[in-house]
Amino acid sequence: MFGSSKRAVFKPSVYESSSSRRGKRMPRWLVILFTGVIMGAGGFWFLQTNYGPKRLSVEESNSLTNEISMLTQEKQRLQAELEKTTLDLDALKKSNSAQGNTLKSSQERIQQLTADLELIKKAIPADPSGNPLGIRAAEFDSTMGKLDYKLLIMKSDDAQPDYKAQLEFIVEGRYRNGKTGYAEIPPTDINITNFQQVGGSLTLPPTLTPRKVTIRVRSIDDQKTKANRTFNIR
């Protein structure tokens, strides 16, 4: 009346084969590929996290950028200073070379002048007094009440020491009224070297015209007369 109580058993369709049912599964090579990708990504993350370089934060990155910028500027400044120092050194070398040439030229000039001076000294007439110092030459320009002079005083021996001395003048002349008069001039301190030129002007009595002058050089140390010579004034 109600039909059979047995369950109907599912049977696959006659049109489905066993090979098509197996084809719906994921291929084995694809499973292996995915597994390798996952394991590789995990390994890279592990290495990056534990052994790789530390990742910087934004603040740390900005700080590092600023420090690099400052170091770059300092490098440029030092480079500029190095270039300037190099230029200064080159200029100093050139200057030293020029000064060396100038010094050499000056030394040669001094040697030549020294030789010329020796010839001049020999050509100048000697002081006939034979004193340690010789008044080798004198030039005068006289007017009433005044006497300008230029003297050349030399040692008789260049090996002798320099003299600290006093230069004394005794002037003989004629007054306007025709009488003879004399004037002693206060001594003047001088230092006598091998070749000493001395010049100056003597103030005489207003109406006295000089005709003759006696010049003495007296040592300050022992007060001895080292030179003594009389010149006529024309």
C-alpha cells in the first residue's frame, strides 16, 4: 500500500567517469608551490626581523637625513679651506722664492758696494796727523755768523773698535770791524765707525765771518784726542 521501505541507493551517473571526478582535486605541484611560497615568505620575515637591518622610524629617518646634510656641508667647507690653504701655500712659496732672489741680489750688491768703498777709501787723501782717527775730508759753507760743515772721519785701522766721541770746533774769523776773533762751539757727541760722515751747522757771533776752523775728536772714555786737524775756509 505505501510502497517499499528500502532507501534508494545513490548511483553515479553513467556519464561521469572516475577520472573526471579525480580531476576536480588541486594538483599536487600547485600545493607544493603554494607551500614553498608560504615557507619562503615566513623565512624572509624571520630573517628580516631578527638579523636584517633595523627599520628606522620617521623621526629617526629625518634625524639621519639632517645629519648627512650637516656632514655634507662640513665636508664642502673643509674642502674650500683646503683649496684656500693650498693657494696660500703656493703664493707663499712663490713669495719666498722671490725674496730669496732679492736677498741674493742684495748680497751681491753689498759685496760690490763694499769693494767700491774700499777703492774710494784708498783714493781719499790720508790725514797727515797720523792719529787713530783721520779727518779725511771736509767741506764748508760760511756766511757771517754761521758755518755749515760736512766731514768724513775714518779709522786709521779698521780693526780698531768704534769710538764714542765728542766733536769740538774752534773757529777763527774776522769781525766786521776788521778785528780777529775766535769762537769755541760746545762739543757734539758722535759715534765713529769705520767710515763716518758728519754734517751740521755752527752758530757763530753775529758779526764774525769764519776764516779758519780747528776740529778735534776726543774720546769720551779716556778724554784723549783721537783726531785733530785745521782747515782754512775760503
